[in-house]
Amino acid sequence: MAKSSSSKNENRVRIIGGRWRGRKIAFPDGEGLRPTGDRIRETLFNWLMPVLPEARCLDLFAGSGALGFEALSRGAAHCVMLERNSYAARSLQATRQLLGADAISQVVAADALSWLQAATGCFDVVFIDPPFADAQLSPAVFVEQLQQRALLSDDPWIYVEQPANIPLSPPQGFMTYRQQRAGLVQYGLWRRAENIL
């Protein structure tokens, strides 16, 4: 990813619930770096409230860390955060140290598709919020990869966020469990069809 001279500038996003409620986390400028807004996060984590305690989470496009650190703040057991932008990955490392979250989080400076080729583990909650400008990064393709690599638990909850003009189309075997729109953003939760019906 191309870096501009402004890549080192710091922005801040607020954790809105849980043990770190009100804490602000810093993140640098970066192409495609777009933290999920407070309103969307509030809705999302209300949806996830019953399943977050002790959940194992994966954030494929961590960016600012807003989703991963929010999940940990609200009781998730562990979160792996992937970020290919080196400035943002370093910022995520600094945040996990600042919050004392070293034991419950892992930051990986890597491209999500490349990481999935050799990944191990089992995840209950997965956040898929790719840069909107990159149309190649289809959430459904990532879910298929996670399935093929046996990285999903028996009842995974998959959060997806996309531009509102692109339909949220879950892959075969999954259904949309919740879905909403906020301005130019469409977001929702996918679950295995067998766990909804």
C-alpha cells in the first residue's frame, strides 16, 4: 500500500463500552483506513452481546482497532487483528500495550488473504470490513476461505461492512441474521443457515 507523507498523522477513535469505555485509541492516516462509526459499533455490539463473553475473535482488516479492541473491552477472550498497513499495525501494537491487552490480543502485520493460507485457530466472531475502494475484497470470499481452512467454530458470527450500493450477499450455507444501513454504509451479521432455522 502506498504511503503518503501524512501517513504518520494521528487520529483518535473512542471505545464506547465495557472495561475500557471512554478510552481513546490513536491510529494514523492511511489509504482505506476508515474506522467503523460509533453508531454502527453500538448497534453491532448490542447484536453480539449474548455471544461476546469468552469469544475468540478475528479482525481481518483491523485498521484503527475500533472493532477488535471494542470486542475485548466487552468481554471477548482473545482477538487476532490483521493489518497490512505497517503504520497502522505499529499503532495497533502500541494500543494493545497501552491497554494492557498483550495476553488477550495479537496484531499481525499481514495481508488478510495471504495470512489465511497458513492460519490456524478457531474463531467465534469474525469482523470483515475491507477498504471500500478495493472491490476485489469480497466478504463472501473470505468466509469461504475461513470455511476451507476450518477456522470457524460451530456457530460463527460474521460481521460484514460494505458500501450501501453493494448487496450483502452471504456465501452458500450462510444467511443474513441482522442487517442495517447508515448513510453510505451497509452492515450486517451472517450466521450459518442451520443455526438460524
